[in-house]
Amino acid sequence: MLSSTAARVAGARLFAAHCALCHGPGGGGNGERQRFMVPAPASLAVPPWTRRAQAGRTFLAIRRGVPGTAMAAWPTLSDRETWELVAFIESLGSDR
């Protein structure tokens, strides 16, 4: 797992490019596309997504998607890119 500042910065870039349209720029689940989704995208700025202990769960949600939601799988991201996204998502919360 990556948790360095460099990983968070790289993850922020990936998030802006791939995730913000649905999850919003701050991960609050309020992206431009959210109004078309049922259920709405998860707020990633709150637990469990921001808890380091849940990093594996977040990694798998990104790579495999979340059944029953609009969260698609992102298997095209490398392991490193996925961990960088996880590092950025963890940084969104104040519960760390």
C-alpha cells in the first residue's frame, strides 16, 4: 500500500481524471453525473472509505466495481495507480 505524499498527489490527479465526475471533486458523492445514478455515488470523504484499515476494501471496490451500483470496475488501472487512488481517498477524511 502507498501512503506517501507523492502517492496522494498522483492519486488526486487520477481521481480528477476518472472519479470526480461521479464522486465530486472532494469525493462527497456530489459529482455532475450523480443525479443520474441510483443509488447515488458513495461519499468517499467519510468512513469506511477514509480509514486506512479499510484500504483493501477500497482497492477492491475500485478494481472490481460495486455490484448493485453504478460503480464500474477499473481493471485498466495498474496496482500502483489503484493504490495511489486509495491513498488520495484516505486523505479526504479527518478520521485518520
